[in-house]
Amino acid sequence: MAILKPFKGLRPPVTIVKELASRPYDVLNSDEAWEEAKGNQYTLLHIIKPEIDLPLSLDIHSQPVYNKARENFDLFKKNGWLIPDDKEQLYIYAQTMNGKTQYGIVGCAAVDDYLNGIIKKHELTRKDKEEDRMNHVRITNANMEPVFFTYPAVKEIDLIVESFVRENKPVYDFVANDGVGHHFWVVNNKDIIESIVGLFLRKVPYTYVADGHHRTAAAALVGNEKKINNRNHQGTEEYNYFLAVHFPDNQLSIIDYNRVVKDLNGLSNEEFLLKLETVFNIEKKGHEIYKPVSLHNFGLYLEGSWYSMTANAGTFNDADPIGVLDVTILSRLVLDNILGITDLRTSNRIDFIGGIRGLGELKKRVDSGEMKAAFALYPVSMKQLIDIADSGNIMPPKTTWFEPKLRSGLVVHVLD
């Protein structure tokens, strides 16, 4: 069963929380982070993207960059921009986007749960990205950013959270520049903490990485590293745990993750459509943007027109949790068999666009001449994600996109 542990967080004063809380490190490149941080001394980007405070010529994975992260973290603590809580507690973090609010429990997950498969994943990680975040955790001795977990909803936990939120005011409550509301409560009542922790131990058999696979792997591997290197290891040390926000699965939804391709592998538009018609039912929809309406239905944008593509019966296997995914169907029937794009991780002929940008972004990329065709996909369901993680399978690259993203900096977990 899953471990959820209260902890003594480091948190910003209310007066600067909106300025300090930042988007996650991996949704911004260095230039975007520099632009976003301009004129804001408080933003956590100075710690999680410390290259913004160094010369552009430096390799962002070089030691001086990691050293700058530690220097800036020390400065934030010295200046009182991150202040330690005086006792172990849990936190509730809610986000509101487009009128919908989702409530997560902020607490520590166990390193052993990750190593033993209690925390399940659905994506592969890259060693270079793992090592980058491991270096960051090592040098700051902290989980600066939470990972985004989900778990099968438990009614008793939902009721506790609902009651606490109803009866208490959030300590942080602000709307970020992107229009997403962020609401944060401190749960310092011992009985409530014990109830939530106990319910996780009794009723949550597994938790699932929704977003942040590299951060999860890095946090767990550094924790295990510290365990191996500590001759006096007891098992109760803070490094045995890492920072996560746990959302019940019934409050989350996954949005589409779409594809654009640079060429048609030497085919004319007419030849490409003819090949598609052997495995899809194709309907021309005209100039108005077409959004897929169900699983196995795709939108295609080609030469100024939108098409509906529905996979023919017999072209996929409903019993195969990976094969039935629309990303797999598109990859196998179109990208691989027709366009010759066989490795989505390395090919420079394909790009991926999160649905938060809207289908208009697909049209824009094709109309500009940068891309030749675009494919809109129906989003994966939470049930599909959990079924795949439970089966021990791994989703194809760029399958899930969660919104809203967690803000980093509302609370930090220190490993000592």
C-alpha cells in the first residue's frame, strides 16, 4: 500500500508567493525562463533554471550552473523568501482552470515505493534528463519542485479534503498570469493528518506518476543513493521520501497531444490520401477546424483542408492496452507504414504539440510551410493510463498532456 508522509516544508511569505511560484523547469527553455524571470527577483526560476543568472555561453548542464542553483537557494532562505515550517504537516493544493477545480494532497512519497513498484509509471525516462535533475537534487539537498501523482479515488479521503477546504481559508490564493487559480491550505491538525495517512496505507494500493517522470526518478534515485552512502542508515531519514502532489483520478483529465510532420515521404497529397483510405474512413470537412469526436477518430489538416479519419475495424486490437491507443494506431498505420517515421524519440521529421495550444496551432504550423500535415488526436483517458501502468507497459512517447501544470515553489522539501 502507498505511503504518504507529512513533512516540514519550506514556504514563501504570502506577500511574495505569486511572484515566487513558477512554472515547472521542463516547460520552459532557457530563453523563455529568462524572459519570464525578467524583473522578478523572487521567482523560483532562479533556482530551478539557474542558467538565467549566468552567461549565455555556459553549458546549462555544467557544474557552475548547478552551483548557482545552490547559491540562489541559500540566498532565498537567507532573505526569508523560503521559510521553514515548525512541524511536520500535510498540505492541500487546488487548481482552478476553466471553472473546474481539482484538489491534491501535498505530502512525501516513499523512495522504496518507487523502487518496489508501488509508485507506477507509464513513460520511459532518459538517462541524461534523469542525471540533470539528480545533480540538482544533490546540490540543493532538496526537492525544489513536486511531482504530479494520481491515485484511485477514495471517498473517505475526498470527504476529509472537502470538509477541510470548506471550513478553512487557504493560506495562498492567487491567479497566475495564465489565468489559472492556485489555492493552498496547510493541514496541521494531527488527527486529520493521521486519518489521511492511514487511509492511504489501507485503501491506496498504488499511486501513479501522471506528470514528472524524470523528477520522480531523480528524487527516488538520489534518495536511494543517500541510503547506500550512509553507514548509519536507519530508514527514518528525510531523504527516504520526496515531494509529490497526489490527486484522485476522478478529478483529473488528460488533454490531447497532437502531431505535425514535415513531409509526406515523397508522396503527393493525393497519393497520401489514397494510402490513408486503405486503413481509415476519410471524410473531407473543409476549412473549419475538425476536432476528433471519439477514440480511433483523428483530425487531419493537409493543404488548407481538414479531414476526419476513423480507423477501420480490424486495424487495431481492443484487447491490447498499448495497441488500442490512438497514438499507437496513428504511429503504426500512418507514421511508420506510410511516412517511414519509425522512431518518434529521435526523428527530426515530426514534432508534438500539446492540446493546451489548441488545434489552431496545428493549422498555423502547416499554413506557415514549416510542416506539411497535422494530426489531431482524441485524448487518452485516465482509465487507459492506469490500465497500462498496472499492466507494466509503457506508453508511446508524447501521449499524455496534463493541464493545469503544478506551480513550483509553494512548498519545498529538504532532505535532512
